Amino acid sequence: MGRLLTEKEVAELMNNLNDEQRQHIIQFVNQSKKDKWLEVLANKKGLVVGNDIKDLEDRIEDWVLEDILDSGYGNRYYKCECGTPLRFQYIVTHSSENKRYKLGETCFENYTGLSADIINAIKNGLYKVNEERDEILVKFRDGEETLIEGYEGINIPENLLKQIRLGLPLSNKQLTSIFKLLEERRQTQLKREEEEMREKERLEIESFLNTLDTEKRNALRDLSYEGIREIKELISKGINYCSLESYADTEIPEDIYSQMSVGLPLFKEQINRLNELQRVHHQYKRKLRKGTTSVTYEELINRHLETLKKIRDKEDAIPSSLIEDWSNIQKGVIDLREGKDFNYGTWKLKLRNLLIPIKVEEDDYL
């Protein structure tokens, strides 16, 4: 609202209410002003504002707004301690000092000794209460109402329920408090649904793991539920299985090997990683084959000794057409050792040709 209603406007709107509605508004305003007073003092003293107002009053040990008396529109029956006639008389007490004053708003600071910033905060709080009262009265005048339907399942404060049942609309501030309760209920419900979903997932995962043998279960023990669920889906679809033989010349990472070795499918990311390792390895082999045209005897032995031993073990399987090449391969090793002329490229070509018919795998340097 842009401004507070005048006393006359408030009186006219209050007259539109029945006795029960009018009494509720008066109680609402008085209690709200008491609460605001306490809230300001509690905040200044660093106290936590909870639901127990009486406990807060005891802990504050300062001036407390005890009651608000209203002479009614156009009347000034009450008096301030300073002698000024009042419509609204604020009764404030200080229990520990055994003092009690009947004041108008303008004399709060003079008699209580509260600092100017606290008094200003209190007055601002009282203004906000009046503003909320005016909002409720204007909404009622304009025919607005708050329906209880849609708020089932939440613990609406009794004073708000009473206000709704009396046919008085809620203020925007009161509606916000209910929306907050609705959001808390929604969050609680979401949390419960998430917990139920996690429990359902846990049971499904346990049931799936029980269908696997011990080796497969051990291979999956470090995976998250999401990872195990994905493995379960891959198995059901029969995809992403990779054999160790297909990557025999590749150094397979441990996490991938543990799955492959027991016949479990791989994640897409693992397959991509494995293919990249294989690509890099093949690229390295091609580089070795093309990059060296000369070699020392020591280098030759380090690179090809195992291959030569495998050929020696299968000499009986060498075709007659390649026996001479095998002799030249051996002679080339001796020539290199003795420092004679040696063509490494030609030597490797003959060695590769010899491996094919006797089914010996090439080493990385061929």
C-alpha cells in the first residue's frame, strides 16, 4: 500500500466487520505490535527469536510492551505520563527494575531510556503492523478472500486458520508464511521420494549383483550405483563387450582390464580410452618401423632377439622358398657384429616376410 489509512478510514472499514472479525483484527494488531517490540530488542541484544514469547521476555530483561489500550476513533480517553491525551496508550514494563509506564509513541525514548535507533526500529515495526492491518481491511472491502482448499497437509498456525474461517483475507505477509510451509512440505516430500528411490535402486542393484559370480561382483565393487546400473543395462542389451585378444598389443588400464578379464561390458568412455591407447600404440610402432635405417649390433639384439628365438623354435616350419632368406638373416646378424656392411631395411623386410608363413607375431620394431 502507498500510505496508511487515516483513523477515519480504519474506523469505517472496521465498522463493516462483525464483532468476531473486529475483535480478531484488534487482537492481531496488539499481539503483532508486542511481538515486533520484542523482536527489535532481541535483535539488538543478539538473542534468537523463537516461538516462545514468554521465554523471550524473560531473557530480554528490558522494557516490554505489556498492552495497548484504544479509546476508539475520535476519542482521547487515555493519557501519557507527560499528560498528553491519547487515543492509543502503550503500557510498558521493566520487570527487573519494577517500573511501569503508560505512554504515547512520542514519549517512548524519554521514559524508557532506550536508544534512539531502538526506538526508531520499534516505531517502524509498529508502522508495519498498521500497514498489514490496513491491507487486510482493504482486501476485505474489495471482496478478496483466502480459501483453505489447497493448503491441506500443512500445519497452518491456529491464528491464521481462525482468520480464514472468520472470512478475513490473509495479508501478503501471512500468505508468504503459508507458501513457505507449502515449500517445506514439498521439499520434505521430495526428500522422502528421493530416499524411497535410492532404497529401491539399492535393492535392484543388490538383486542384480546376486545374479553375478564372485569374480564379476569383485570387479564391480568400486563402482557407484550409477555405474553398476549402467553395466546392468549394457548386459541386458548385450553390447560393449570387448575381448582381451583384440587389444593384445595394448597396455590395458587396470580398471578396464578388471572388467574385460571377467567378461563384463565396458562403458563408452572406457572403450574410447582403450581405442585411443591402441591408436597411439600403433602410431608408435609405425614410427619405429619407418624411423631407423641404421642400427648397431646391440640395438639389433635388444629389438629382435625374442623374434629370432621364436623363428629358431619353428625352423622346421619354414617353407623351402624362404630357407635362404633365413640363412641371410642369420648371416646379417654376424656381419653386423663383425662390422661388415649391413642394410637394416632389407634385413627387416626379409624378417617380416619370414614371420607370416610360420605364424610368428611381429615385434614393435618391424
